[in-house]
Amino acid sequence: MSGAALIHYEEYGAGPPLLLVHGVMITGAMFQPIQGQLALRHRVIVPDLRGHGSSRAMGPPYTVAALAADLVQVLDRLEISTIDVLGYSQGGAIAQAFAITYPERCRRLVLSCTYAYNAATLREKIEGRLVPLMIRLLGMPRFARLVISVGLKRVTQERAKWVIGLMEDQDPALMIEAWRQAMAFDSRQRLDEIRCPTLVIAAANDDAVPFHHAKMLHDGIIGSKLVVIADADHALVWAKPEELLRVSEEFLQA
């Protein structure tokens, strides 16, 4: 479903509204393993962020603030005043911006495999600079295969191929700019402004977004709850969807 000046979004199920926010270089389709079950209890809204997937025609800016504002436009079109939000990876950064900038719109917040600042260590700073160079050198198809071969070791070959398909179709120039804006995001000094009930989900073996990021979020967001999923990495949503569903639903239904 789409409309003038709106990012593309899909809608499933009925019940209390729930917004699923995907990460950089992929699309809302990444939530396919969990959206069906979520739609049994929720009115699930799944957008493609500006510059990604079916929203690729929407031009810059691709700042986290702009992406959060796009989500508000969708909610306004749907006449949804308040909503639960689940943000995954860079989608968690956008979810934080949404909760900070539009606190009256965010009922509950789930932050999965995400960060307040993704350049907190020397390794992360180096990786942040290397990614645009690698995209230019390899192109999106080969870059996607490289990323998945390194980061999705706990998923089946069939699932890995499916994720590659979601990534390789993205526009490389847009993804480089989206990546740069993701790396520029820094909510560390504003985490205490998030006052809605918040769940932070970490994957115990997440090399892409290591545990120190989850701890930073948990320590900074007053009253937040932290759950660590054992034997899981950044591919949690694809490798252990039932675990992500369980902890998220326990929190949302509380």
C-alpha cells in the first residue's frame, strides 16, 4: 500500500497496532519469519524505509530523523495515534528517534540487535569507513554475499539465499548514503528522554552489534528491560524467530 509522498508500507492482521522497522540495506520483507504470528494479535505495519525496496524512488535526506518523520506520516495516513514499535538493527536507531521526537506516539518500544552509536570502538569506526568502499568495489550482489557468508552462519542455506536476494536488489549509491547516515546516528546523550516501556533484546553472539551496545541502551533508558538470547547472532530474526517472537510478545502483552 502506498500514497503520495508516503513511503511504501504493508499492513497485516488486526489488534493493537505494531510498527516493524527494518535495518539498512534491506527491506520490510526481512520480518517475514515473524510478521504472520505477530498479525494474529496485532495490526502490523511494515514499511520500506526511504531509499529502500519499494520506497527507493523517494530521495534524500536519509537521516535517521527524516526516516522517523516518514513513519509519522504513515501513521497519520492510517489515523493511528499511538503504536508499539519494534526496531531491528539500524531500524532500532530509527525507533529510538521516533520515541524521542514523538513520545506521545510511542506506546512501547522493542529494540533488537541495535545500538545508540555504532562507531563506539576503533573496529566499528574502521568498518564504518570500509563498507562504502566495499560496496563501490564489489557492487550490491557480491557485497550482499560477502556480508551473509560472514554474518549469517546460523541460518540455513536457503534462508541465507533469500536474505541475499533482499539485499542485492538495493541501489548501491542509495545504500552508501543510508549507511553513512546510520553511522552518524548518536542517541547516547538522549537515551534518558525515552520514557515509554522499553525492551532491549541482544543476541549473545552478535558480532555485528556486540553486547556492549545493548548494555549502553539498557543503562541509558530508564526502567528498560534487557533480554539476551543465547546462541544467537545478528541473524536472530531469521535463525531463531520463535525466540524473538516469544520475548517480544511477553513484553508487548504485559
